[in-house]
Amino acid sequence: MLRTSAIILLLAAVALGSSPKTPDERIVGGHDAYAGQFPYQITLQQVILFIRGHICGGSILNENWVLTAAHCIPNFGSLEVGAGAHNLNQGALQTQRVSRSVIHALYTGGVGPYDIALVQLQSPLTFNQFVSAINLPAAGKIHSGLVDLSGWGSTGSTSPAILQTVQLPIVEYNECYAALDKISTTHPLHPTNVCTGPLTGGVSACSGDSGGPLAHWSHGHPEQVGIVSWGYVPCGSVGAPSVYVRVSAFIDWIHQNQQ
């Protein structure tokens, strides 16, 4: 299923007119997070028969709901959410089955806008120092400055068992649009997206990080800025920003669909 995430990124490159290259599939330029550093981070796992595996990240909104990317919701198998995970080889501290998922009605599949989904848990999580919620931003808020990305994106031939993290600069929307225009004028960047750099390359989100949270710390508390959505391969290329769903554009949708 990690291969599926890589294809999503590769299809983005094809659809946008960029020549496919060998994917560099990781949080490029990242490092190991410490246990409990991102208690809102979850691993979304697909279960087929008796086999389960990490397919995407996500973030805890409350004891019953998780936020992720729409393209992370598979068409077959069942889903489980692992909370409090640090080393995937050691499992999550809490695991709950997903009872249902809600995909934005305007999401048309593949790479594009409205790539946002909610998953409801069959039983509530128990909050502690390793499992807790991330705050939502004010509706319409536009963030700037440095943000934290976390995830278990692939490292190419293998997948990192330990949660990775990197700090990234937000790229202002018009600058991001212009940068993508230099790669292809048919890119699907939308006003409900947010981008990160650096445009000098070497640091970025990548496959396997899909659905995971991009966070800004506000008054000592994490606030979700974005959801990992799409980008070009190879990840971390010069001039190619990473693209996320801008969470502040969907606050009303999130509240309305947690029913």
C-alpha cells in the first residue's frame, strides 16, 4: 500500500506534464521524532484478511474523529487507526477500527482539490501524554512562517519504522502558484491549498506521508495548518513545493460532518 501512495505522487507528475523519475519517497531531509512529540499523529492502516499495513497518516480531532486525505480512503478492505505510535514495528499504543469515513463531496479522485476526509472510530480513544488532539485553526486563517511535518513516509527500498519529522517554511500562495507554473501550467493548485518549501530543494513531504498533519505551534499548542496531499517526484526537487489541503478552508465542513 505504500506503493499506492508513491503512484499517487507519480500520477501527479504525469498529469502535470513533468517527466516521471525514480521517486525519492520519504520526508526528505527529516529526522527521527521522539516518542510523544506528536501525540495527535496517527497511522491509518488498511486491513485485508489478516494483513494490515500503514497506508497514510492522519490527525486526531477528538476521541472519536480523525482527519486525513480523501485519497487515503481505499475502495476495499477495512481501516484501523493506530494512535500513540512511534515505532511501527512495536505497534500503536491504541488501535481502533474505523466505523465510517466521510469524503468531501467535491473531491473527484486522484490529484486535485478538496482532498479531505474524516474517519469515525468505532470506539473512542483514551487521551494521555502520547495520545491527544490537535487544535483546528480559525476559519479562513492564512498561516505563515515555519511549520512541523510528521509521518512515516517511505525511504525508497524500505519504510522507516520510526516517526519522522522536519520543519518547513510555508510558501505564500502566489509564489507557490508561480513556482508550479514553471513546471507545468496545468497544475491543479487551488485556493484551498497551502504549500511548503524550501524551493531550494532537499526538504519535503513525500509518499507515505499522505493524509498526515502539517502543524504550527500557537501559544504552546499545536494547530493544524494542512493535510499532506500531493507533489512532484523526485521529492525535494529544486523549485517544486509540497502541496497540502489548507485546513482553515474546511472548518465548517469538518464541524458539520462530525455527526
